[in-house]
Amino acid sequence: MSWHGRIWFLAACLAVSGLLAAFTMWATPDAGPSGKTRVAVTLASGATRPAGLTVTDLHDIGELRARFNADQGHPRLLLALAPT
């Protein structure tokens, strides 16, 4: 491939990357003044919210360990989400 072809290929890759970055910034919802992104949870039509079901934000590993050990002997579901 000639150097002209390589330059055009590099320019095309940069343009596509720039467009993807711009679209990502435009499509990302605003986190708002608190810095936390609002999340909407929708139940299926006709479904009712299970009693006692909550989602909790944990701030350190000690909170996670305490809550996990408190339900010893019961089935547990652990969902870990990372912002990256």
C-alpha cells in the first residue's frame, strides 16, 4: 500500500472514531446535579413489585461483606456493575 493510501486509511479511521465519540457524548444521558445517573426500572405489564425487594448502593467492601454474610443459608443474587 502506498503512503497516500495509508494516509487516507488513517484519516478515515480518525473520522470514524471522532464520529463515534461525538455520538457517544450526545447519546449519554445527563447525570444531573447530584452526579448520579437516574435509572428507570419498568416491570412487565401486570407484574407486581415483590415485597421486600430493594436495590442498595454499597460504598465499600465492608458493607458488601456484612450484607452478604447476613443472609447465610439463603439464596443470594449479587449484581456488580462498574462504570467502566
